[in-house]
Amino acid sequence: MFKIKLMNDISDVIYKELDAKNYLVSKDVEDPDAIIVRSADLHSMEFNPSLKAISRAGAGTNNIPIDACSKAGIAVFNTPGANSNAVAELVICAILLTSRNVVEAIDWVKSLEGEADVAKKVESGKKAFVGPETMGKKLAVIGLGATGINVANHAVKGLRMNVVGYDPYISVTNALKLSTSVKLVKEIAEAVEGADYITCHIPLSKKTENMFNKELFKFFKDGAYLYNFSRAELVNINDVKEALESKKIKKYVTDFPTDESVGVPGIINIPHLGASTPESEENCAEMASKELKEFLEFGQIQNSVNLPDVSFKFEEGLVLMIIHANVPNMVNSISAEISACKVNISSMINQSKKDMAVTVVDIENCACDNLQDRISKIENVYKVIRIK
């Protein structure tokens, strides 16, 4: 039986995959084989040696120490695309709310409480909240993953906007999902130049941190609207404040409020509601549980952020998954240990992803009791998991 530790409240849909016959699922599990997490911060958590996988019910993995997990041979999964429609709908909502000054108008009406002739005051005061329609306006979508594509397609088909997309790493699969009405450009400056609305949908990394800064803002048209539903650190908040004061940016909407953004005129802070829908939470939970089941029971790897995709069919022998550094001679070293046991390898696959690699071996009639331990002692081997 596999033990799964829950770090947050998770939709009961996980039990469709993680049945009680094969899985013990609880927040109180000790020495788990796997962890399912949403928002809990795992950076200070000490991982037990038996931990094989962590599945994040969401796209971002900033709350998981990826490097430490890799060195411990722990597979880290996320659920890309599971909440993309929820986030995309909120982005479209934000574009409409800000363009038409709806938030400010509602707050103004609330201030009229207790006054006489409210209807008359509304009619005379509404002119202060006039805002442009979005049809025919230019929207720049920076990042064309699942969410960015949904935003672009919704904006083209639903709002009839002129959409420009930028993503130097767009996959063929995602490109085929993108509306043909979306114009792709090769430079981010070209995408944002002249755009009425700019929305950010890129992952956070050392390379993308503070990507939206005063240097990029130079290419913005005066009075542009900026939306950030990805990560707070992608946008330099001090540069945003300067751009708001100079009216280079009309409004900045973020789904990631910080001490520096709250209370600033021109910044609308949404309390991280992007994926806060019952549909999204179920989608993420279901996807996270399926990934763990496929990995723990069958050794299949899909949507891992630190390990390569692995797919194979094993025969009737002993199946070992070796998670190791992507360095020369690892396959030879693993094969040598198996040969020393005088057994035959029925099949072997080796896949790599950046600094990490996975080797799976299917071994015939293995009578060597300590083979798993012997392979574990090879330099640069992080974990050996018996799949079958």
C-alpha cells in the first residue's frame, strides 16, 4: 500500500484514482511515498528517505524546493493546463472591469450610502467613470502556454480584439491550439508596442524575474493597461509605481498582492483568485492524483518539472527505475552492476532532462537480492525505485 500525505485540503476527486485498497491518504501520514500539495510551503520540510514524488495541484512550483528534490531523487509533478480556463476567464474579467472603470465606479456608489437622491447623483456622476470598449483594441499576450492561449483565443473570439502573441518557446502542440487570428511576433518589444492591454503569462525563473520593468515600459504606449496573473516577481513593482505616476501605465492589475502593491492608486489587487473555482480545483486534484498513480504503480512520468517524460511497457521480470545525474557513463555503470549479478536485461530505456536523467531496466529472472542496493551506491545515483 502506498502512503500519500496531503499538505492542504484537496478535492475528494483524488479518491477516484487513489483508492483505499492501494492507498492510504491523509494529512497525518508519516513516511509517505508521495505528497500532494497546493499552497503549503515545503522549502523548510525535511523529506523522508522513502519519499518518491510530490505532485503540485496547480501549475507553479515555487513552494517546492526543486533542486533539493532532484538531488534526493524525488519526482516533482505539476498540473499544467488544469486551471488555465479559470485563470483566463479572470483575466478577461479584469480587462473589462479596468477598461470600463467598474471597480472605481462601484466603490463610488458605495460612498453614496445614506445620502438623498442617489439615482440623480449617479446619473450626474457617472461621467467620471467613462472607459473605452475593448473591441478592435490591441491586446499583447506574453507567454503562450495553456493559460496564455486561452486568454488570446477568448479575446479574439469573444471580445473581437486584435491579439498579438509572444513566446519564443511555444510548442507545436500549443501553436496548433492558437487561433489563426492571433499574430505571433519574435520580439517582446514588438508585442507590447502600441498595445492597449498587456497580459503576462510566463513562468517565474531567474531569467524572467523583473522582466516587466522600466526598460520594457519604454515600448508601452501611454495609458496602457498591464495584467499579471502569473507571479508577482515577474513585475518590478517600483517601476510600475513610477509608470503609474507618469501615466505611462493607466492601471496595473495583479492576482498576487504584496506589501508594496496594496493601497497604491492605480493598482488593483485581486486576492489570488485565478484558480479559485470548484472546476479548477477538481481538475488540478484529479490530474495530480493520476500523475502519482501512474508513477507509483507503473513508473510512468508525465508533467514532471525536474525529470524527463518516461513511458514504457514492462515484461515479467524485475523493473527498476534509477533516477540519477545526467552525466557520462551512468548507463554503463548501471549495466555493469546488473551484469555482475549474471542476469540479463530484457529492455532498457534512458531519458534525460537538463541535469537529470532516468534509466529504467527490465531484468529477467533476477536472483540477486542486493541489486537495488548495489545500484544505489553508484556515484551520481540519487534513488532506485522498484516498480515491479
